[in-house]
Amino acid sequence: MMSLKAIAIDPQEYAALATVLAESNLMAQGLGGFDRKYYAFQDTTGWRLGVSTIEIYGRHAVLGAFLTMACHRAKGLGGQMLEELLEQLRAQGVTHVWLFARDDTGFLGKHGFKPATPQMVPDALRDNGQFADACAHARLLVRPLS
């Protein structure tokens, strides 16, 4: 197993991150949450293996874009990156991670994400104007971190 770490991306790199995500048909924008964070996953040499966006709503977080760089796919790194990110969120006091999946959720199910309904979502997230649109176009999943 490769040693890797999730590190916060410097705001000066946000434009470059948006380009990387757009090239993979992923959006850098999220629901416009209270506390948006961007992460890069790096190995011990500083090589960037992937990127992710997170929005934090108190004790709940929304996982936005999550991308393993093409040259690192099919090596088991996606799961390792996801678990590293979830551990960091747990350390920050996050108790549930939500996401909207556009396609097959096998990878996410393997990592503890379960189908959810909009009624299960906390008010701070559900009251966001973009939430209903996201629910209409993707499947809602949740993973408790406790």
C-alpha cells in the first residue's frame, strides 16, 4: 500500500484545480457551502495522485469532486485516498459525509456509502438552493463517520 496524505490546496491553485476537474467532466463548484475545502492527495515524494472538493456544514460534509489522476487509476489508490480524506473529516468533528453520485456506486458502496433520501439530510444542507437540483440529477448517498 502506497503512503499518501490529503493536504489542503492553497487558494492560489484553485484555478488549476478547476481545469483538472473540468478535463474529467467534474465540476469544481459545489452547493455553495459554508466552508469549502480543496484537497490534493500526494505520495511521500510530493507527486499529486488525485484531488477532491469538500463542503462542510457543521457536523456534516458534502463530498464534491473526487478524482484519481488517470495515470494512477486501477491501483487501489482511490479507496486509500477516500479513507484518508474521511479520517481527516472525522478528526474535524464531521459525523456524516454526503455525496451525489451520477453513475455506478459500487466503489462508494464498498467504502461504506449507502443510499439516502432528501428527508435524511440536515436542514442546513437541504435548505441550500442547489440541493434540490442535485437530487434531481444524481443519487444521494451518505456515510456515517462514527
